[in-house]
Amino acid sequence: MAQAMAQYSQDHYAQQTKALASSAQRLRGWVGSDPSKVPELADALVELTAHRLLGHGYTAAAADAQEAVRRAAELLAAKGPLGPYTSITDAARYVTAVIQLAAIQAGLGIPDAAGRTIESLRDINDQLGDGLRSQLKPQTAIWALLCGARAALVCGDMTNLVAHFSALAQETGASRYRLAEWLTGHAPVTIRLAYRCKRGFGHLVRTGRRAYEPMRTFWAGGGL
């Protein structure tokens, strides 16, 4: 029964991926003759990228994520410089696309690049503040915090890492982040060792479906 449910879940995920990819491709064909479809295309690319991220399809998501950032940036810039009259919808679309790109970079094993990508959003976050943050989906905020945590861990910024784990615990309610926060503050070498193990042995759980599923999900997933 468990195997059948897992197979159904995988098939359903694949069907959703195909439907979202087809929708994005159809919109690409329309925007050449109808530029008013560009926001719809950008939103479709963001939705497709989010779906692939949830399935840990980092490589498959990369090209669409880059296009989503480009499309969202063009829409945001078309209405003038950032300021009090900036469209929050356009800003949230752009920030979401950039965070998704950072999550892909982190998932592909380049957390320092992910950290720089997140850092590039500092200006827009500072200018638009809570109004912008309120428009982001919870999962988007979690991806941003995970990218920041990975970057802090790689560069050895334990104070910043504790802050990110605290924010993740608050955002998700997951006890593992409370534990990670405590370990970072009291036994930071444990966290660094765990991350090195993930980097060193993570490839073993990306080799296929033969891996034990909960372990594969832990190592390949967004836990850190």
C-alpha cells in the first residue's frame, strides 16, 4: 500500500509538472504577438519553478527560474524606479523569482552564490518593507531563510546562522530548527560537521529511487 501511494504521488507530481510546463510554453508562444501576456507568463514560470523546487528538481528548474527573474525584472523596471508607487504585485513577483533562483543555487551545492543572490534583494526589501513581505508566500520566505542559513554556515557566521534558525523555527514551527539553533549556539562544530557530511554523502541519495525515501528526502530536501 505504501509503495502504491508513493507511486501515485510521483505520477501525480509528474502530471502536474507537465501541465505547468505546457502552460508556460503556450504563453511563450503568445507573448510575441500579445505583450499583455508577459505578466501571466512570468507568473506561470514562478509557479512552475516553485513546483519543481518542492520536488527537488533543481537542475530542471534552473532555466525557467532564470527566465522568471528576467521577465519579472522587466515588468518591475517598466513602471519606473523603486519608490512608494511601486507595484507591490510586480515587486513580490520579482522577489519570489529571485528567491527561487537562490534556492536552486543552494540545492545545486553553491550556497555562497545563493547568499549573494539573496543579498541582492536588500535594497528592494528595505524600500518596500512589510508591504512587500506580506505578499510573499510562506514557502518563499522559508526558502529565503534557508539560503541565508546555508550562506552563513559556509562562511562561518554563527551569529547570523543562529538568527536564521530562530526565524525558521518561528516561520515553520519545526522543532529541528530550534534544535539547530541551540546546537549552533552551544556546539557549533556539530552543525558544521553535519553539513560537511551532507555535502560529502548527499550524492548517495541522489543516485535514484533505491535510496530509503525518508533519508533521501532529508538529505536532498530543504532542511539545510
